[in-house]
Amino acid sequence: MTDLESTAQALSSLIERIDHGNVEAAALQRAKDSAQRNQRLISNAVRAIKDVGARLQSARTAQRGFESYTPYGMARTVGGARAKLIKKI
């Protein structure tokens, strides 16, 4: 969060200088590089959250077992370990 605050202040200062036509190319390049890095970090975080959600769903599905058929063609549920969630306060 501290880095975010300092980055926001630096970008705010850069925007003021741009408004006054008083900015150097190196500062613009640093801002561009920072924005691209932030975009990569955000994209990776979103991907990680989606991966965790998929993994949790997979665990829930495995916990319920899977559907199969008996040798006589009747539907049945096979396996499915029932884990208990213990919540500690």
C-alpha cells in the first residue's frame, strides 16, 4: 500500500507537469513502464483468483464423489470422502 501511495503521488506530479508542458521523455517512459508492470500484476492476480476458484470447485466436486452405473444399468454415486470443516474462533 505504501508503494501504491508513492506511485499515485508520482503520477499526480507527472500529470501536473504534462498539463504545463514541462515533462521529460524519461519521466513519461517510467510512467509507461510502471503502468505496464501494474497491469501485469493485476492480470496475474485475477488469473490466480480464478485458478483458486477452479481448484476449490474441483475439491467440492471430488468431495461429492462421481456418478456411475451399476452392472445392471442403475445410476449410483461412487466414493466421495466427506470432510468436515472445523471453524475455529
